[in-house]
Amino acid sequence: MSEKPGELSVNLNVNVPAVQQTSGKTPYTTGMGFGLWCTGLLGACGIHRFYLGKPFTGLLWLVTLGLLGVGQVLDLFRMKTLVRNANFRDGRVPPPFHAGRMLPPQQVTVQPQATTAKPKRKPSRPPSLRQQLLKAAVDNGGELTVTQGVLATDKSFEEIERALNQMSDKGYVDVDNAPGTGVIVYRFPELVKGS
């Protein structure tokens, strides 16, 4: 792309999630998963795994009574993750956005304007809650917990959790658990240090 005298050339990285196809099937629900998990209390362990498209482990749970109950109890605490992963795997919901799926940089040409008047300054608005959370994530190496979000924004736990979950639903944030503590960590892939 050629530059002419008097033109500025600017490269922009536009991070837009790729068009994500879903299968059109109804997503698995945690309510149904928990309901089928309860059949394990009657001796039919692993039925929830058949529902989530895991017939091999479902059969293993059924034959071994949920790995002697240990696997069945662990699945109780992992149900939301099991349902979410099954929905992603089967294409029932789009997977979360990852930094690896970015569009290539776009070339933009900007013509300088020959004006001597100073541009009018717009009155600055206070940063939105999402902007405040992004700044807090930058300060925390690209990861943020609800508590850190509350400290950075002076908002309630419910408001911060709702905002972070909405960002996760739209694919801007990945959700994980901190090793050792199990605290829910919202990870901003583009801001994580060392990536």
C-alpha cells in the first residue's frame, strides 16, 4: 500500500470475534443436569453424563456407582462447568472469544486537515463500569476477581459479578478458577501478561 506525500498511514488491529456458528440445538441446562444427577441418589449414577453427551463415562459411573460415589459428588460441584463445556463442544452455544481469533491488521489512510482552529473539547464523562473493570484488570496482570472489581470501582458485588458475567457471555472474558484457592477469576486474554 503506497503512501503519498501529505498522507499518514495507520495500522489498526480490530479485535472482532469471528462469526461463530451454532448448531441450532437447544443448549444443555444446569437444571436438567442437577435433576439427572439426583437419580444417582436412587442408584442410577451417571445419567447426567449420558445427557451431557458423555456415554463412556456415563456407563463407567453407572457400573461403578459413580466411582464409588466420589465421582458423583465431584460432578455435583462441577455441574456448571460440565454443562458449559458440553454446550461448547456440541456447538450449542458459541465458545468464548480467545485472543488468537483476531482479524488481520487493516491499513487506513488519514488525510491531515489544514485547520488552525483548536478542536472543541468534549466534556469528559466518567469511565463506564466496563472501562473501570478493564483498567483494574490491566493493573492485575489481565486477571480480575469480583472482589478486586469491587475495590477498583466502589460498586456492589452483585453489580460487578453481573457486569463480568455479561462480558463473559459476549466472549470478552474467560472464566476460570484460581489454582489453590478456587476463587473465580475473570481472565482478559488480550491483557494477560506473558501472552
